[in-house]
Amino acid sequence: MYIRQISRKNKNGTTTRYVQLAHNERNPVTGTPQAKVLYHFGRADELDTEGLKRLAASIHRFIGEP
């Protein structure tokens, strides 16, 4: 799993970025890896970064120190 940013060009020439949680899976027919989006966080400029930090801290507490 990883967090990725994708961008889209708007009609007026501006670029909008979106943040997603994705996971690579192999296509059973072609055998090539394809990204499967698990969650859309929304636009990067409107992202709740403090909420993402809390989520990461919660995951870290759940997993614990290696």
C-alpha cells in the first residue's frame, strides 16, 4: 500500500492534484501490475494533513515498534 498523487489538467489550464491510497494488484489476464485505489482523500490543496498525521500515528500505535 502506498499514498499517491495524481494530477488532472483543467480546461482553464490549471492543474489539480488528488491524493489516494492505492495498492498494486496483478491483472490475471495480462500479468501486469495495476494500481487499485482503496481510498480517495480528495484534493491535495484541501487535504486535512493533521487528520492524516493522526491516522498515521494510530496505525503506528496499532502495529507497534519492530
